[in-house]
Amino acid sequence: MSGMDLEKKAPHGDDSALVPHSSPAPVRYNPDAPSEEWGWHGEWRVFAAKGSKTLLVVFTLVMFAMLFGNHVSRVEDWWLVLIGLGMIVWLVWREAAARHRRRTRP
């Protein structure tokens, strides 16, 4: 291919290779990572750490808000409550894990 090599190989079997870049700092290329040319790749926690928690709280509130609807039987209510309680447990677990990570950070 002219100028674009989709399969970039690391020299000497190294996991990552130095790739020429416009900035003066060297950039490491990991051939196992998805290509940046094909779109964004990363972690949700890095991208929006507080956003994921906010979305989980909002969707938990939406689950309980759906209890006020035109339900004929209580089966839907039981499912909404169980899923909402599961989301609350998930929120508490995430917060406890985050506090533990902050406490044990060197």
C-alpha cells in the first residue's frame, strides 16, 4: 500500500515500537491495540470517570420512576424493583471499591 501500512510490525519481536510523530516526544506503538485510525479506543473510566456514575444514578432513578405507570399486574413492578435494587448494589459496590483504591494508593 502506498504510505499506509495497516499491519505495523515491531522490530526484533518487541511488544511496542517507536513510531515517528510530529511532536518531539517519542510515541510508542502497541501492535496489539486497536488502531487509532479506525476510531476511538480507550476505557470509559478514563474518558468519563464521573459520567459513568452519574448515568448509573440517573438510570436507577428512571427504573423506580417507571413504577408509576399504567401497569395491570404487579409482575412489571417486581422486575423494576429487582433491577433497580441490583443497580443500587452496583453503585454501592463501585463506591466502596473506589474508596478502597484511594485508601490503598501509595
